[in-house]
Amino acid sequence: MTTDARLSHLRAQAGRVVQNPLQKLIADDPARAQDFVLRVGPVYANFARQHYDREALAALFDTAERAGAPARVKALFDGEKINLTEGRSVLHTALRGDVSDAPVAKQAHAQALEARQRMRALIDALSATDITDIVSVGIGGSDLGPRLAVDALSGPKPGRFRVHFLSNVDGHAAQRVLAGLDPARTAAVLISKTFGTQETLLNGTILRDWLGGTSRLYAVSANVQRAADTFQIPPERILPMWDWVGGRYSLWSAVGFPIALAIGMDAFEQMLEGASEMDAHVLRTPLERNLAAWHAMTSVWNRNGLGYATQAVHAYDERLKLLSNYLQQLVMESLGKSVRTDGSPVGVETVPVWWGGAGTDTQHSFFQALHQGTSIVPSDFIGVVRSDSPYADNHRALQANLLAQTEAFANGQASEDPHRAYAGNRPSTTILLDALTPHAFGALLALYEHSVYLQSVVWGINAFDQFGVELGKQVASRLLPALAGEAQADDPVTRELLQRLR
């Protein structure tokens, strides 16, 4: 049976399961409240409110097994060239730990350790100066991961450095970031794998001019020569990237330089250790007890079995408010594919639309649609057991809201007034971190990375290219002369819009 046929078979399973509402499934199998639970280090996950039963779950793991998931996970860790369309290894796991015995993985880990030593030396040197602020310039994977980590892990008071992020090519973004900063006490880090990204080059030029030269410019790039030629940054101030690390998996590398500047190098390495703990679990644990496999196959079930087109993530901790933004890129850029690795069409639906925000704010915006709208949206609810905040009553209220929403989503509420009736039957997974430490944060992000990869294995697609990003960039480059009045656009609608803009 082909993968597409097995995934289509899930619809038959789903047709059987959906005859029983989620509340009845839980009532008929009360042990699932404990049995559908996994813990890895500081990460606890409860899948009891997902709309499947034990038979359907067994079918899901069988689907993953038949797709070769265990072997494909090992291939990733061992540095096999699983990015087939670009002929590359995918070794972001080697950036954070030494869990594979393969020589290529060992070599990559050694390179990562050397880069981290250089990062620490640069941070020590900067700490001895009067620099107080760092502007990190990048976009996509060079921005979203570091931005999330700094926002999540920085304490209520600034550390040695205040780190600011500039990504959007819109000049207003640069204007706002630089307002109030002193160029004499500011340094900038330009992050670009190729050093050919338009947004980063334009914003880097603004920073260079604003700083009055290049003496406080740093770079992270796989193209050291281009960084040196474009901005005259000396090699000792350029940290490495490698072609075996994709942008959205790169915060574990020297792309994490802004993270280490914000929270300290020791805390950055604790984040790597947390991710490596999750790596070891995913590599060595059978699918039926593998947290990433449960999360991945739950996503496959909701997409291909139940046919849900979107997935939400609700972070019940203000410090994780950017998690949904980060996951949008991680999931949708990785899984937004309609052809298999061999170029043939995928016969089933792939990535849902990911979105979300931070509770309790979101309860007062889009939760109305989630509770009483016509579309069912599976959700991940993420909470933190122990708070660092001194406001205990607020934390209890936050936790009460998290528990209440997951219960209400699942159970609903009957009413004689149809306007006040809640259908329930909305599936969700609850993920709890013991505390929002660098270690737990690293483990959480690694969980999502591995879930994404396992979904790609089941669908037979490549999670590590992003050719869909390129077309718009190419067209934009062609249109720059037209905006300057030096050429004409070929497309008639674009010609009309250019006329309006002029």
C-alpha cells in the first residue's frame, strides 16, 4: 500500500471515530487521561483531548512505521543528504549535541563547538566596551528564531546588552528601531547565509551609515568573502554558517549570537542542551512512546483523517507570544509543498495554515470563532507550571483560563438557547513546561522541529527547501527599474498599479 493509500485509509478510521464525540471517547476510556501522556525532561504533553481512539492511534503509528520514519530520523542525525532537491545534509541537530556516531555528524559538531568558542570570545570582548545596545539585522530564519528566544528568555530587567531586531525592508522599521539609540553605544550584527538577501543588505547599509562606519559591525554568514567585500567587516568579526543548516533551523548556530548577547552564553548553551535532550529522545525512542511522533501523527490525523485546514497554537505565557510567528515559518515553509521528493504530485493534503497568539489576549479576539464558528481548528495549548513572576494570583488565573479553554473546547455546553450553545468536540493538545528556562525552551522548539520532519516523511515531501519563496523575490528585482521609471512591466495589472504608485 502506498503512503497516499495509507493516508486515505485514515479517512475510513476517522469516519468510524467521529461517530463518537470527543467527550464520549474520553468517558468510555477514562485511562486515556493518563495513557495519552508523554514527558521528556521538562516537557509534558497530554493528547487525551485529540479526537482519536486507541485503534486509530495504532493505525497512525503503523502509517509512520511503513513510511520508514525511524530510518529517516536516523538518516537526519547521521548527516545523510536527505535534502534531495539541494543535495545537502541537514545537521542542525549537530549544532546542539553529539548524539550521532556518524563521522559527518561528529565533524559538524566539532565545527559548531569551535564557532561557539568564537561567539563567547566576541561577547567577552564586547562586554569590555561601553556598548549597551545591539541591533540584529536579518529576516526569516535569521530573525524569527532569535527574536522569539530573546523575547522569551530575557528577564524583566535588561541584561548586559539590550538586543533589538530589524527585519522588514520598510524604512519605517529601521526608523523605529534606531529611535532613541545612541550610535556611539550601539553595535550591529548582520545575519545572512548568502549575504545576498535584499532586506538585510538594505538595512545593513542603513546601520553602517548610522553607526558612522564599520568598526562596530559584526556578521554571521556562510559567505565570508561577500560580507567582507560588501561591508568591509574583517574575518575576525564574522561568525560562520554552513550549507547543512537551513535558515529556519539556524538559531542553534552562530545565528544565535544575538540570543547569547541578550541572555548570556551560558544560558544559550543551556538552550542547546535542552534541544539535545529532545534530540536523543526522538532518535532513540520507539514511535509509540516518542513525543515528536505523537505530535506529528496527531497533525497528520487532523489534516488527512479529519480534514481540518488550519492549526492554532495558544501560548499561555506572555513571554511566548511570538511562538506562533516562529512556528508559522517553521511549519509552513517546511511543509508547504505539493510535490514529493521525486517530483510527483502529493495525493493528499499537506500543511495546514498555522496561526495563534498569547492567552488570555486571544480569548477576547478570535476564540469566539473557535468555540462557535463553523470550522473546527485543532489547537496546541502551551502553559508553564512555575512562574517567575511575583504575581501569584495572576498566574493562577492564567492557568485557570488555560484549563478552562481546553475543557470547554472538548466538552462544550448544551443550552436551550441556540445562541448560547457550545458544540464542543474541538480537539487540542496541552503542552506544559515545568518552567520557562533556556533548557525547557530549547526542548520545546526541538520537539516542533522533529514533528515537522516526521510529517514530511509521512507525506514524502522535502521539509528543507523553500523554492516557493524565490519567485516573488525574482519578480521584485525585475520591477525595481520599473519603479524608478527606467523600464516597463510586462503584466498589464502591474503596469496599472505602477502608474498609481507613481
